[in-house]
Amino acid sequence: MKKYKNQLLYSFIISGAVLFSACGQSKAVPEEGELVETESELVEETEEIKEEKKSVDKDAVNEETNEVSHIHGLELNPSSPGRYLIATHHGLIEFVGLQEAYVLGAMRDDFMGFSRVANTNYLMSSGHPGFDSELPDPLGFMWSEDNGQSWELRSLLGEYDFHALAASYQDENHILGFALDYKNNYQSLIFRSKDQGFTWERIETNGLPLDHHGIYNLAFSPEDDNIVFAATAKGLLQSKDSGVNWTKILPGNITGFAVIGNKEVYYYDETNEQLYHWIGDKSVEVSYPREHGPINYLVVNEHGQLVVTTLNSSLLLKETDTSWNILIDHGKVQ
């Protein structure tokens, strides 16, 4: 397999400190099957640098907030599943509960493609630098191992913006990403990494609507590494070969979903403004308070309860078949 070096090289840990960097010019988008990688001396870090990373201030003061807006992602806190991590245009927010929420760490950037690596404390994201940031745009692939308190800018900084990221349940090294190429007229691409985002391979897909606004999210099935779902403007799509070939499972404009298994998905169809539970090839309507707007992100908590965010910046918890608890109401922490 042909490889080439990515000459725009950065490896930072973000928590109010920059550890090291190198820069230069970057090549154009890789051909199918080529790898995008950082220099080996940055990937193969010395023990001294690893220890230095551990000593970076990960206890940056978290800023309390009573407002949330412009939501770009939702996940359970890996260490405290009863708390929810909300990626926003202005940083990563942790909803603790009972009128308590905090903007985490030092980054006040625009988080995109925010996702969790299942059964680990690892988080991943992409996005754009905030107003006061001196980082290049876009932020490439970012990685956190302390619940979002600090972030490593691991690869593709200044080159690719991931709008969706998904990690395998069976192999925590295996990641799929839907990205826009900022060096090539915002071309839409699907990338695969087998080493937690240090290197990436572009894969050619069939049946997937590769458009800036065509793909909302990606997710592996917890049951099978080969089964991947995509929430798209053309419907709910499924791949049985880890993201290469895709078929439509359900029609609609599927703006958000939570994948439970090979045959079970909660999803929101904006076409008819309805939340559904798809199981065994049958979709059942799920009522929710529509006054909070269209749903964009969904997760299932440790109690099996559905939790969603909306375009109106609400956070809703489904407590029973007919009742929802409003945790954030139109951007106001409850």
C-alpha cells in the first residue's frame, strides 16, 4: 500500500498549554488506499514526552454555565454515565444535573463530529478554532483521555474537518470519519483509521450520499464490527462491510440516531418531524415534546433511557413511555 508523509505536522495537548509543533506545506487529498500520517518521531513519542503529557494541567477551572446553544454532539460521560457531555459551538459542556452545567477545560472552540469510544474513557472530535484561538482551521482529529478536560490535536490539523466520527465496539483502534477537505474545495470524504486517528486511509464508498449536508452521523453496531449505520438526508443507510458499500434501510431525512444493535435503532426523521424506534424491520413512533424542535443527537443511558438534544438547544430524558424530563429547556439549564 502506497504511503506519503503529511508535511503539516502538529501534535499538541490542549489544556491552556502547547507542547510542541512543526509546520510546512501539505499535499493534496490522497488517492484511494493512500495513508495520511504524521511523522514517525511525533507518533513514536519518548517516555519523557509521555510523562510530560501526563503532567499537563488537566484541572483547568471549569466554567459554570446556565446556558447551552448551538449543539453539535451528545455523549454519556465515560466516567459518570449519569452526566451528559454536550459538544457546542463554544466548547464542550458537561450537564451534571439539577441546574448544574460546566464548560470543560480551556478550549472554547467549535466542536464537530464529537463521539465516544465505547467502553473506554476516550473521546474524539474535530471542529474549528474559537474567536480567541490561534490554532489553524480546521482542527483536524482531536483525542481526549480525561473525559474532555484536555485535548490532543492528533492529526490532520488545518486540513480536514470531521462532521461525523464513529469507533468500533470490537476494536477501539478502528475509527470511521466523514470529513471535508479544506485543501480541495471542501470535498466530502470517508476516512478509516486503524490506530486511533494517527493515520488515515481514504476509502471509496458506494451508495453513500457524499455531500457537505448529506451525512449527519455514523455509528458502528455494538454487535458486529462489519455493520455500520449512517444518518443521512437520503434515509437511514446500512453497510455490512465496515463502510464501503451502503444500502438504504429506511427513507427520510434522518438527522439523528442511536444504534442499539444490528436490527435496532432509535432515529429522528425530519421529513415528518417524528421520532421512531426501528426494531426487527418495523418502525414504531415514539412521542416526544415537539415544542423543543427537531432532534439532532440521541444516546441511550446506562438505565436504557433515551436522551436527546434538539435544534432548539434542549436536552430531554425519556423517563417512561409517555413522559419526558426536560433537563435543558431551549438553552436554559433546569
